Amino acid sequence: GASRICIGLGGSATNDGGMGMLEALGLVVESSQSAKSHPHACGATLLGLRRIAGADAVRHALRGRSGEPVALELVTDVTNPLCGSAGATAVYGPQKGVTAEMRDPLD
């Protein structure tokens, strides 16, 4: 079995904290935002993030045949800084639903 899994993250995934990936792995992203208006993690979810649940189930799923943990490595293809005018929020945030009003608090 595998001992390491590498997941490639595009530029926009570096901005949302990987919340979409976390949901795909089975974690539950809980936010104060309405589930009807934001059924999946997006920029608006970050502003109201309360907790991320389900880590035990994912931890259990990421075990090799021998029971040893499988390393999960995240790889990105961008060199943007996290913050600032060329940062992830300014450049990729709009792809995740970040509006101009949301940009500064998220940054």
C-alpha cells in the first residue's frame, strides 16, 4: 500500500485554506453562514468559520494496510505570497467567492 499521498493544489486552493479538499476527504466545515446560501466551503465560509469536524474519520481512513499512518503531502503550483496585493486573497480570492469587501478581513 501507499505510504504517502501527494495532492496538487492549484492557486485558488491555496487561498481557501484547502477547505474544498477537506470536504472531499470527508471533513465537515461548520460556519455561521447559512448552509442553503453556501452548501460547500467558499470565501464567505472563511469569514464565519466555526470549526472543522471529522478529523478522526479521515485519520482512520489514511492508514496503510499495516496500520501505519499514510503521509498526506500538499503541493502547490504558485509562488504568490499569502498576503498583500499580489497575495493569494487578492489574486485567487475572487475565484472562491471573495468580494472586494471581504478581501481585507480575509487577508
